[in-house]
Amino acid sequence: MMTPTEWLEQQHIQIDDKGSIYTSRILKVRSYTIAISALSDGKKTIWPKPGTLFTIKLSKEQDITFQAEVVEKHLNPIPLLILKVIDDLPLGQIGRLLHKPQSQNSVIAISSGKGGTGKTFFAVNLAIALSRKGYRVTLIDGDLGTANIAVSLGLKPQYTLNDVINGTKQINSLLTATGFGFRFIPGAEAGDLANVSPWQLSRIQAAVSEVSELADYTIIDTGAGLSRASLSFLYAAQQVLLVTTAEPPALLDAYGVLKTFQNESASLTLDEQNSKASFATKKAPRKKWGLIVNRVSDEQYALNAAAQFTDTSQRFLGMAIPLFGMISEDSHIGDSYRKQVPLLSNTGISSPAQRDILKLAEKLTVSKSVASGAGAS
């Protein structure tokens, strides 16, 4: 009997509950047990009781279904359901999916340990750089308390992510053209992050999953630090770029993000004797991480600081976060802030920071092409 394996992870699924269609995503697979995000129809979330049986459809392969039974439900650190697979998948169907090219849509979260490191600056300009390379790009302002990207882009959105989280709007209705080559989803200028419920957080993951299908790259500018909302955005991403400066306080705050994420991250473990699922905070989920050092005036100093950060994260957290790239200190950045226009939108200047961001965009697309080629072999 063939068991579900890791190829199922991140697959979108649909569940029919008495005529209502709910969507979810498979987050983790272990033996005959899977963890899925909370079931949502875009307006409400359901929490079926343990023992409930479901027929699950793979959203992109409507002819492939399997049976699963709800074992447990968890609200923290993120809402999810643990299901035991009680059906086998036909060998021919599995083989067909194994040889099918995986979706190349990428979700990238831009995070930082504190404000003022240039996280939002990098997210906006990275979106422009990837758009110029011909990719479909969506930028999400994931700050649910002090969102400001819309203002910097000269936009006045009527609705924000708060409307999605509260269940009054669908995520796709927020997509807005920016005039810079990418589409934008606004965050909230005011919100009480402490009172965001697990059900509301589940809508974040469902919304990101939905909108990512419409873009080659979905970039999420998370709020600084690691609120519950930011954690949900990090879980929804395949890659996290941690933006810092080379100064010790900023690096310490960035390390704090890593440590908190690892401590709060859930790892599905199984008792193979009875197939009982348990949820533990032992190990952060597999995810690509990279360090971006911004405002670099002394390259060697920044390289040394990044190397120390990588060594420390490896030694104490078991997560060697590599240096992904650096962005030079550049007087043009201050000008772009004052004029409220993205740095890369000004093509009439010779800017070191512009060149650095374009290099980082190129690095992202090259690594994506390599991963695609490796997966096809």
C-alpha cells in the first residue's frame, strides 16, 4: 500500500461539507497523517469534530480524491486540523502527479526584527525589479496596524486586508494596479493585532494561497517583529528574506525574529505505533531563509556581521541563515522617500542601491530556474 508522501505538501484541496465547498492547503505530511490549514469558504471557517470523515479533492486534479478522518484541531501557533488518511491513492494517479511539473509561483515574505531597517523599501523595489523582468508580481502590505505602502505609492484604497480578515471581502477584489508594473493589496492603517482571532488568522493563509495563484511572485511585506499576523504570513511563504542593517541592535532584533519563529513553529510528529498525531514546537518548518543587509557603507564590516549572524543562528538555533545579498547606502534613497516614489521608478539616476536590488532580483529568478530544472530531472 502506497502512503501519501511529501509531494502532497502545499497542495490545495477542496472539501464538500453538506453542499458547501471549503478550501484548504496541506501543510505537512507524515506517514498516514496530514496537517491542513483551517477550512474556509472565504467568509467563514469551520472546525469539524474529531472523528468527522471527509472526502478530499486535490483542487487542481479534480479526479483525484481520498478519504480522511479528523483526529485533532489546533489553534496555536496557527490554526490547523490534523487528519488521518484512511484511503489509499491509486498508484497510476500518484505516478502522474509525481511527474507533473510543480507550480512555479513563489511566495516571498520580507521580514525584519524592528522598524527602520528598510524592509518596506526593499519589498516595493523588489516588486518593481521582478516586474521589469516580465514576471507577474503581487505585493501584499501585510502590516495590519501601521500599513503605509499605499501612501508611498500614491494610492487611496477603499478596502484593506482587514476586510478580508473580517470576512467581508474576497482577497481578489483588493488587487489594485500601481502603475509600477505590479499589483498591490493594501494592509490596514489601524488595527488591534492582539485581538486577531485564530479564525481570522486562518483567513490570512487562505487569502495568500488564493492570490498567489495569479502571480509568478507574491511578495509580502510583513509587519516588523513577529506578531501573530506576521507569523501567519511567514507560514504562508515559501521563502523569507530577513532585512537588517549591520549594526548589532538590528542584528539582535533579526535574531529575535528567528528565535521566536522557531519556538512558535509547529512540527508534526507521529507516534508510529498508533498513528496518533501530536503537534509540538520543536523544529521550524522547512523554508528558505536569507539575510539581506541594508544600508551598507562598509562592505567588509557587513560581510563579517552577516557571517557572525549565520554562525550564531546555526550554533544556537540549528538554522544557518545565509547572506542573500546587500544593499548599499545611497543618498538617492532619501530622495525617493521625500518624493514618495520608489527608487527603481527613477531611471534617470545612477544609483548603487538600484543596481544592488536588480542583482537580488536576478538572484531570485536564477535560483527559481535552477530549482525548476532540478525538479524536472
